[in-house]
Amino acid sequence: MLDNNMKKMIAFSIPMVALVGMTISPLLTITTGKEIKLETKPVDPRDLFRGDYVTLSYQAEEVHESKLDNAVKDYFLEQNASSYRDEPLVVYSVLKENKNGIYEVDKVVTEKPKTGVFLEGEMDYLWIKSDEEIREYAESEKDFESIKANQTADIYYELDKFFVPENTGKELEDAINQVDSVVDFNSEEEGSPAIATIKVRNGHAILTNVEAQD
């Protein structure tokens, strides 16, 4: 039988072990992860900052359906099921580096890759129409091509917010503004994209830096 002191030690140790466990993966990602760069979606500099941190959307979060593995499509479309599913599908976006040194999604699969650079993410919705269905309401060939080109899947990655040093957020905001100095804030057009530096390890990613695109 355990005495009271031993029971107290065990009770105290359990949350401490849990907290330590929660820090191991981020620490390994920061120290041993591969550093890559991702392009964000165009951002409106007026809406970029929330106090001392920035939250971005990424080009890699919006993937054309042609890059989805059949297993991804089948999860949502099998047996004429709804495009929505109660449980999100865990997917892996395999990345490749383009000529500008930016990583882009090459394909999205359901099986965790054993090698290469990839991001783990989740999908809970997929809307895809066949060519025949698109032609039913496309008014022209140009309209058809436009609809087909915009059949995309949204993928959510748990990329941390990026906290900027105190009183430096305005500098980054100004830098992004200067890249696209002719931004009509009364229009629906968004401003310039930024470049995010990410550390990636085993599918997990941590945002380490954000800078204006050259």
C-alpha cells in the first residue's frame, strides 16, 4: 500500500509530466526541424496585427482538388455522403520547393509520409463537382474553366501565432505596405503577401518569423 506522502508525490508528478510532454514536440521542432518558407495569402495590412502578435493565412491552406489523393476525395464523397463530415480528416500536405525558395503543396495524402517535408493538417469539408455538373450552370467555356480552376480544398494547420517584439509591429506593417504601396483601402482587393519562416519536423510546424515579400 502507498502511504499518503507517496500518493501526494504521484498526484503532483502527473501534471508536471504532462506539461513536460507538451513541450517536447515544440522544442524538438525548433531545434531540429527543417527551416522552410511559406507564402501567405495576400494580407490587408490594416487587419494584420492584433496587439503584439500576427496571425496569417497561407497559400498552402488552399489546395486545388487535382492535388488531392483519391483517398481524400473518397472520405467525403463515398456513397454519396455529404461533403461535410462530423470528424475532420487528418491529411498530410507534401511540400516541394519552387525556384524562388518558397515551399508549395505538391500533393495531399492520408497516409503519413516516411520521408520529405510535409505538414499535418485537417479537412472537414470538400466541395467538388464533376465536369458534367459544372457545364450545367457554366455560361461559357471561360466560365467553365474558371469554376474548374477554383475547385479547392481548405486545410487547417496548427501554425502558432507569431509574437512580434514590443513596438516593432508597426515597422513590419509599414514594410508590407511599401511592397504594394498602391493599395486602395476602399476596394475589396487585398494587400501584399508576406513570407513566413517555418520550422517543420514530422509534420508539425512552428512559425518563427514573418517578413515583407521582396
